[in-house]
Amino acid sequence: MGHKTDNQHSSISSPGADSVLIPSKSWSYDAEFGIVHLCGCAVCRNYMLHVSDQAAGKSYGQALAERDAELRDRFFEGFRRGRTAQLERDTERLQTCRSERNVARDQVSVYEVKVDEAEKEIARLKDELFALRIAYDEVASDNNNSTFSDDDGSSVSDTDHDDEYCGYGGSSDGVSEDEITAVEHDAIEDDGALELPDSSYRPFTEPPPNRPPTFTPPTVAEDLDTSDQEATNQSLFSSSTSSSPGAPPTSSAVDEIRRKMKLAHLPGQGEILAEIKSLISKTHKTHNSQRTEVQKVLMLEWRRPSLTVTYESPTPPPVASFSEPEEIVDVYVDASGTGIGFYLLGRWQAWKLKKGWKSVKGRDIQWAEAVAVEMGVLLLLKAGYAQKKIRLHSDNRQVVDAFSAENFDQAHVGPIVQLCTDLCCTYGLDCTVEWVPGVENPADNPSRFLFLDKNKRFPCDIMIPHALQEFVLPYCLPE
């Protein structure tokens, strides 16, 4: 400490030492600071005064401030250097991640193009398959009808008529692969030939499953009167080709074509079958907007003869039905931002909405809800519910009101309402659309693809109608 008392302090600091120096000054207690020190010691008291004296504390406070400022500067400098080092490391990582992201985006674009091409190819193959089925049914019906005989025992063959209809020529020895290809090509090129929503879609003018037909098959003799036949043929051909699409057809023409369609399924009616095929061919070549009512009836109600339909067993093979419905069948449909749901008797069905389906002006959730009703009606008809009483539930009030009034202000929804109404009238489906709260709609989960049991999927499905293929896709459960 710079004076003599330092030795004295150090000498007495160890009371147990062998030799103790006796201080020249005695000890005293300073009550002001609570310390014991040598009398006359200025060191301890000066230090305590330096600490406690407010006037003398200015320099002390300044020293503390300088120390804190230096520590703060060092802290921020260290933080800056650490951040710079981290940015150098992160910049390289960010560049790598951004490069990988750009590559992934490019791959997604490529895959999206491939998916679109695959979807178009699938649609084309479906159309080709549909055309091949048309050709196969025609060839099968030709071979079948050529084996039947009329009441006089003479063989009635419609090969010549079929050849004339298909454009094969006058040969009746058989049908070659080139001829089938010609029919396929003709069916694919005509837009009208592929307007049905499902390649396996059957007109539901057939009798319901397990029910006999309501008409009595007439005899060959009473339907093949030459003079009446020629007059009727001329009338039907002219009504199918030259009448104005806006002019209402006579009920007799529609009734007559329906009678002929029924007769065409009977053995020995090759001429009538050839006539129907000719009308169908002309209808395919007529634009939808130019078709007469007779042609529309042909497109909606004509079904090609099957080898399983014989004179002894005139009832067509029944359309597969999920179950025998109650007197009134309750059906539920719903739509979300991602899909369309259907629910019937504990079974569900679903379809996906393509990404960006709302990009077209006017296509919103109300349009999707109306499409859900359309898909539900088509699925019911496919499952064999024609001539049944259906109560179809939707949780969209605007759509329910639109179907109740059979009109809608929205341009995209009006045609859907009209189509469903026409389908129900054509196939005798007594369908009413009623509102149900969203929380009570069991079709909500299928529309969102939630909690779906693959064992409870509805055992029947339809192909997406051509007008909806741009927006709707089939739904496949994930593995």
C-alpha cells in the first residue's frame, strides 16, 4: 500500500503464525463505515470515502460508463462478425436450395405437360374403344340376325342392308378387319357419335331389372306391309334430314321411330334394323344443333341388339343394380373445392375436380354443386334406378331452388338443370332435389376424400361426360 502499515497488515493477517509483529499503532473501529483498521490508516478510509462520496463518484461513474461502452462495442462487433460468417455459409446453401427448387419447378412443368398428354391419350383411347364396341355390336347383330327365319321358314338376312349402311359394298360373305376399321374411323370422326357420357352407358328405356317389357312383340307379317313400310321410311328419313331443328316434330313420327327401334331387336327384322342403322348413321353426321327431335330420340334411346336377346327371351339383360331400393330412395350429393361426392345406402362414390377449375368465369361452387347433381343422376341411371322415385339431397340452397324452378341465372348452371330434367323425363326417373344442412350431408366426406372405406365404395361408376372432362376426373383411392 506504499506505507509502513502494509507490513503491519500483512503481519497480523495470520494470527496463528510463530512470530507476530506488534503494531506500533493500535486498532480502532470506524462506526461510519463499519470497519476495523489501524489508527491513522488513510487507505481504508479514503477508499470508502471514494465509494460513498457522491461528489467523488462522478469519475467512478464515468469509468463505469467507459467500461460498459467498450463491452457493448465488443459485443456488437462480435455479433456483426458472426452474422457475416453465417451469411457467407448460408448464401451458398441458399443458392443450392434455390437451384434445386428451380429444377423441381421445371420438372413439375414437364410432368404436368405429360399428364395432360396422358389424359388426352386416355380420352382418345376411350373414344376408340367406344367406336370398336359399336363396330363389334353391329357385326355381332348382323351375324345373329342372319341365322333367324321368318314365319314362312325363309331366311331373312340383313347382311346387304348392313353392308350398305357401313359402306362396305355389296358383299355378304362376311366382314373383314378393314371394314371394321372403316366403321371405327367413321365413329371416331363424327363428334355426335361420342356424345354419351359413358361408353357402357345404356339407354334406360329398357324395362327395369327383373321386370318384363311392357310391349307385345308384333308379328313379322303385320309390320312388313310393303306400301306402308315405304311411306313410313320416306317420312322418317325426311324428318331426320330435312326438317328444321326448331320445328316441333309430330308425335306420330316419334312414336313410329320408337316402335321401329323395338321391332329392330326382334329376329327376322333385318330390314327394320338396317333402316335404323341408316338413320343413326345420318344422325351421327348431323351437328347437334341441327338434329331433329326424331334424331335426338334415336341418339338417346337406341340400343344395339345383343346376342342374348332372342324371340323366346325378349327381356334384355338387366342393368346391374346395387340393391332393390325402397319406395323412395334418399340420395346425397355434395361438392367441395377439390371434389364431388355421392352417397347412397351406406355406399359412396367420388370424383376429383381438376386444379384451376374455377379459372373459367362463372364456374364457382354453385356450378360444382349443380355438377354433383348431374353426376348423381347419371350414376343412378347407370345403376338401374330408372322408373324409380328418388329424393336427392344437396346442401346448396341456390342449386336446390334452381332445380325446383328448372331455371338458373348463371349461364353455366342452366344447361345442367335442363340436362338433368331431360334425363329424368326420358328415363322415367321421378327425382326431386331437396335441401339438407351441410353438417347432416353424408356426401361431404366423399367430396373431400376424407374417411373413405374402399370396401364401401359404390359398386358402379360412370365415365365423365365429354362436356365435363376439362374439369372433372375419376377418383382413385391411394394405396
